[in-house]
Amino acid sequence: MSVDLLESRRPKRADPVADWKRAVRESLVREEAGEAGVDLRISPGFVVLAGGLGLPGGPAGVVTTGVVLLSALLAQELPRAVFARACGRSARIELSALGGRIVLSGSALRGASAFAYVTLGTVANLGIALVAFTLSKHVAAGPARMLAGVAFVHTYWGLAQVLPIVPLRAGRELAERLRPPARLAQAAFSLLAVVVVGSLLARRSHSPLLAAMFVLVIVATCLKDFWAAYCEVHDGRSGATNAAAEAEAWLRAGNPVRAATVAKAALSQAHSVRLRMRLYKALAWAGIGREDPVQAHVALLQLPAEAVDLHLLAAYLSACGRRQEALSLLEEARSNGQRAPETTRLLIDLLIDAERMQAALAVALEDWHLLGNEDQEVLARALGPVLQAALARAPIDVSMAAPRASAG
């Protein structure tokens, strides 16, 4: 194993497992449908932006600007967060100098749900703008000016979010669904549009310096997206993307040695963050498959804590000989409602290894529909007469035993 290839530039920690466990537990809480909720976080950048834009109007201007901007962002994000809650996801709203975004649990929404998720905020913004504009015609001059400002901000912010430009809402959603070459073209167009429109707005702003700084932040974000898309195109042309798929195929075929060789070679060519994370995960699984916890550990160190999922962490702990920790983590996740074929298989293996045969039997019977025929045969041999007797008392329809997900 080439440790030099995997050497991390991050500060080394004695045992990062605590961080990985914390991230896994946080992800499980967010994914628990019964506990799905909405969380709101406001960054200092948003406060600075609102204060700077309202500064020319004195304290009253700062407060007014902050309220108007906050209302525009929340009108965009809250309906989408509530909709996500109705779809069984938890949602974390983050407001910053760049606007608002939502971090969702679980898989991405698709079809009509995805369309509603993207457009609900704009509908809310335009509805508030219409109400504010109508009211401004029937009140005194002072409140009328404020209501007109509310209508203006909500209208332009709501309409902007449906433009196919990164980092705006529809642009982000579109970018996630495009292939790398198309995503690169979108990023280039977005960068050009932001520079042109941002320059015009900065010149007309009451605070040109602050507006220019805000535009520069957005331009920097666009440049980051452009570079990420360029790296993905480069990886596709260099063969690194295909190599990652080959490494994962070798893992599925039960050849971790070959998978590690291919993944290490691909790392020397991979530029995009997404692909490098994919390759490091392949290396971690290869180390686990080879019963080489050192290789797995070094590969995991290259990943952000939130990228280490439950199955990967539990398998790593098991490979390290920390089987009781892996077992406790899987049982905790199961008690919180987590169900997946791969984690069920690993949990049953660990329970059998701990000679907790009745507990293994209970998990096997409860999740029998998640297991494929091969897994069922292995379990029947491992649990022996205990399982056979249980099946005789409560026959299970094995036609429902097709797995619904693949292992890591």
C-alpha cells in the first residue's frame, strides 16, 4: 500500500472515530421521517450584508432592510422546507450573504415533487409582493414606501430563483441533473451573467462598495462551480471516472485487491472533489475487504466526516476488531428506524459472532423481506435449527425477499 499517495494534509487526530460516529448519528436523526422537522441557521454574513445595505438609512434603515431581506429569504425557503417535511424529509434552512439554501435529508426529490420543491418559494415571494403592492396603494406615504420596497425585493428575488443560473435555486437543481460537459457550459454562462448583471447593479446601488463586495462573493462562488465542472469534464476525458466505476465493479465482484490497485491509480488522475471522495470510499471498502484496517483508516481520513455513512463506519469498526462498537452503533441506528439490506446483514453477522443467536434470529425474521435468496440461505445455515423452527411456526413468503439496495 502506498501511504504517500493517501497522505492527508489535515491535522492528524488520535482517533477520528468519535467524529465519524457523531456525523452518522446526526444523519440518522435527519433521516428519521417521524422526527422530520425544520431547522433555521443565520450566518454572520447575512447580518453584515443586511446591516451594510441599510446603513445609509441609519438604525431604522438597518432594521428595515434586515426585516425585508429576511422576509424575502424566508418566504422562499420556508414553503419548500414545509413541503419537504410533508415528503418525510427534515430540512435545515441556512441564510447567508449569498441568500438561502436548504439542506435536506434523504435522497433528492424527483418528478412533480422536485418541480414543486423548486417553485413553491417563488410562488410565495410573488404572492407576498402582490399583497404588499396592493396595500401600498391604500396607506400613508411612509408605510407605502416600505411596502413598495417589500414588493420590489420579493418580486425580483422570487423571479431570480427560477433562472437557470448557478448559484440560484433552479440553476442549482438543474446543475445536479446535467452531465459534466453541459454543467461546464452552464457554469460558464452563469459566470458571465453574474459579472454583467452584478456590475450594472453595483453601479446603481446606494452602497457601491458593499454591492461590489457582494458581487465579488457571488463571482467567486460561480468560479468555484466552473472549476468543479471543469474538473469533472477532465476526469471523464482522462479515464479517471471510468476507473472509479471499474474499482467499484471489482468490489462487487469480491476482488478488493484489484479494486484498490485501480482506485489508487485513478487518484493520480482525478481532479474533482466528488470523484476523489468516490475513489477514497472505494479504497476504504477495499481495505475492509482485505482485512487491512490501516488502508481503510488512511482512506477514511481523506473524507469529510459527513461522507462516512453508517454501513461504512460499522464495517470499518468490525474490520478493526472493534466489533462491539460496530454492534452498538448498528443497534442504535436500528432502534431509530434505520433499515437497509447491507446494515441488516452486517448486524446479523455481528450478533452471531457475539453468540446472541436469539437476537440475530429476531432481526433476520423482522427484515427477511430485505434479504435476497443467497443471504437467506447463508442465514439458514448459520442459525441452523433455531431459524428453521421459527420459519416452520411463521412461514415467510420468500418471493418478497429481493433486495432493494446494494451493499456499499
